[in-house]
Amino acid sequence: MGMEKFYIYAQLYESERRFHWACVQITLLTGKLEDFNKRYGRAGQNEDKCFRNKMRLQIWVAEGLLQNYCQYACLKKNKVIDLRFLLYGDNPDEGETLYAGIEAYESAADVEDGSAEEF
């Protein structure tokens, strides 16, 4: 029984670490996406079509990465909640579980307002 508990602690530590780094990446990607949207707007004001198309592609890539990181973070958070329940018997609140939220977003534009929905 002792080794199983140690293994669960190790899984919990690893899942929490990966969840933390996914959240860091989400924060960085959100900042990049805001920057890309500002640059896209400036390119539209300056009527620079080549740069505007390049920015639109970068926005799409950033939105795709953001959506994937959000899904990954949701999966890791659910795993952390499950492992904590196994170890400590903590019953998560209703708002703490994210099982239904993974497929709720069809695009990263739904996750982050101010994205490039005007295309």
C-alpha cells in the first residue's frame, strides 16, 4: 500500500507541474495574441495588405495553440482533482470540475475575446 501511495504522490506532483506550465504558456500566448491583433489593426489602418495577411496567419496559429493549451490544461486539472480525491478524499466543488468545459469551445476565439473574428 505504501508504494502505491508514493506512486500517486509522484503522479500528483507531475500533473500539478504540467498544469502550472500549461497555464504559463496560456498567459504568454494570450499576450502574443493581443500583440498580433494590435499589429493586424495597424496594418489595416495603413492599408498594408501583405503584412495584414501575414498577421492574420499568425493570429490563426496563435489561436490554435491557445485552444490546444486550454484543452491540455483542463485535462491536467481534472487529473489533479482526481488524484487529490484518491489521496485526501477531498470532494471538489461543482465549479471546480472542468469535464464539460473541454468541448464547449469550438475555437480559441470563444476562449479569448478580442481575437480575429472579423476575417
